[in-house]
Amino acid sequence: MVLALGVAWVLDGLEITIASNVADKLTTPDVLGLSTAAAGALASVYLAGEVVGALVFGRLSDRLGRRNLFAVTLIVYFAGSAATALTPGAGTASIAYLYATRFVAGMGIGGEYAAINSAIDELIPARYRGRVDIAVNGTYWGGAALAAVLQVPLLDGTVSPGLGWRVAFLIGPMLGLGIILVRRNLPESPRWQLMHGRAAQAEASIAYIEDEVRASGRTLPEVPDEAAIVIRPSLDHGYPTLLRVLFATYPRRAILGATLMITQSFLYNAIFFTYATVLSTFFAVPSGQTSWYYIPFAVGNLVGPLVLGPLFDRIGRRPMISGCYLGSGLLLAINALLFRAGVFNAVTQTIAWCVIFFVASAGASAAYLTVSEIFPLEVRAKAIAVFFAIAQGVGALGPVLYGALIDKHHPDPDKLMFGYLLGAVVMAVGGIVELALGVPAENRSLEDVAGLLTETGLPTHPTDR
């Protein structure tokens, strides 16, 4: 179940990495002949698609169910990415087609985020929820590492330039076909089923899960009567209800979620999208060789959530999230000073990034965990979608700012040092807000962390439909 759901992050990491490295190839006359600005806009179009997809499919996930959206969002991604590989020759029409297909692919992945994080939190036992969610979110970097390895022969001249970038964009859809088959047996969230009056189906879903556990030799304890809660199926809740939840019922949690998501998105977009440019500008790494440096960088980001994830359940959310944000901010500040002093070369700078983002990656993954577990069931997927959209919107400023600070024609280490120090301050802000507003959600049921809307006294309006 975890593997089938977590592939969304693998695909996103794969898509972002491929698009980042393919962009330079698309500017050559024998490929598509795009301008540098037009090629750079591919990432922005994809991110815009993710935002729209998260908002649209997040709404549908709360209304139609988590399982129903699993196949839809994956098919949308598959269609968009596969269509990108079929982009016709150069010209204005080709550019418009290319942007449209990247937007559609982004919509599919954005929609996956809302449905997947909701399903994981609602299906995983409370004592394992933190580590599983963080590990799954961290698999984004498994996709990035996979893309970095697979695209080397496709982009280094081994394969024809006109063909290599097209094959690169087909890697994700090929993985997606296999995942569609795996997801056929995934159960619907029993919590969602109960909230929509489908008690018999919820019982069947639970029985299916429990039978799988018992078949593995585990003994399940009986649920005590005092743990029972009353659930009243309600009307479908739309974005107006979510706004009342964010600004009237849980304003402190809304500030917490927005801060964690924005700060990590700004840092990651700023560093990741400009990483190859930094290597080539300040360390004279040939553009065709930058993919090799992405591999250890991605591995460090992948290992961090896997190693540190269990501590979010054992030690707790507040100390671990704040520690990761403040720790990575401190390490980034030290890195900024060492970079300005000229201590690093391409290899040692990559090692430094691996250490920094080993810590930062766990915190960033925990930001998604936070926004998916601190709001009521009825609006969970929409809450994830809204915070994701906000984070991506603000985070998109990072590559623009850092790209200007790098300035390939007039590189200045002082400017980039101040950029890195800014990133350190941004992450520190996230850590401080977590210390002040963090929610101790570890080892607690979702209904204990955030009550149902019928328990909060919020009115349900037909207009919410």
C-alpha cells in the first residue's frame, strides 16, 4: 500500500529533475531551438499545473473519495508527460503544445499530493503515521536520483539529441503504467467512507485490512468501548468551509502550516533549480556533467527522512520539526561563509549540500505531514491542496531570486553568500514558528488531533457544495 501510494513523489522528483536537465538541450537548434527564457519557463509551467491540479483534485478527493482519485490523477499525469515526448518540431505552435503538456503533467502530480497524503494519514496506525508519511514524502528524492542516473546516457550525446530528451520524458509514464495495476487493490479510506454514510463499505475496508494483518501472524487487540465516537455523515464541504476552519477554528494551525510549507518550498526551489548553474558558474563543471552531482545530492535528501523519520513518532513533532528547520538553517549559514571563503570545490560543495539537506529533507517532509494531520477529516485533502498551492506560489520566487544572484556573466560569490544566508534565515523562521505553534500529533488518532466538523459547531451550508 505504501509503495503504491508513495510513487507519486517518486514521479514528481523524476519529472522535476528530467525537466531541469533537459531544458538546456531544448535550446539547441537541432532539437527545438527554444530561447533560454522559454526553456526556463518549463519548470514554472509545470509548477503552475501542480498548483491547479492540487486545488481541483483536492476538492474532488474530499468529495468523491481518495481511491477514486488515485487512478484519475495518475492517468492525467501519464497523458501529459507522454504527450510532451511527442512535441512536434520547432515553432510557436510547438512551444504552446510543450507548455500545455507540461501543465497537464503537473496537474496530475499536484492532484496526487492531496489524495495520497490524505489516504496515508487515514490508513496508517497513529504510532507509525509520522515515519511512514515522512518516508513516503522523502521518496521524491528517490525519483530525482533515478532520473539523474537514467538521463546521463540520454543527454550526454550517447543517444541522438533529437531523441534522447523525448525518451527521458517517457520514463515516468512507463513507471506509471505499472503503478496503475498495483493500485487496483488499494482500499478506500474507511474514515472517508464513514463521513459519507457508507458504514457497510467502511466495515468491509477495515475487515480487508485486518485480515491482511492477521494473515501475517499478528494479533490485533480489541478496541475499547470508551474509544468510540459518534460520526454524523454530513454534506460535502467546499473551500468556503475550509476558509472558516483556517481563519476561525484553527488560525494558529493555519499560520503554522503556511509557514512550514512556504519556508521549505522557498529553500528547496532556490537551491535545487539553480544547483547546476552554481556548479557550472563557480566550479567550472561542464553542463553535460552536472547530472552526476545530482545523484549524491538526491541520495542525501532521500536518506534523511528514512533515518530521522522514526524519531518524529518517538521524540515528537515539535522538537524534531523545529530541530530540522533550525539545524539545517545553521548548517546553511556555515556553508554560506565557507563558500565565500573559497573553501569548496564541486565535490566538497556537493558533500556539504548532502549534509545540510539530510537534515532539511526530513523537516520539509514533515511540513506535508503537519498540514495533512492537523485539520478535520472533511477538509483534509483541500487543506493539503491550499497549503501546497501557497508554498509553490511563494517558492517559485526562489529560483528567480537566486538566478539573479548567480549571474553567469558576472558571477559574484558575495551575492550568492547573502542568498544562502537569506535561505538560512527563512528556515530558522520555520523552526521558531514550530516551537511556538507546533501541534503534538505523535501517537494520537487523527480525530484526537482535529475533531470532526460536526463536533466543532461549524455550520454546514448547501452552498459549500
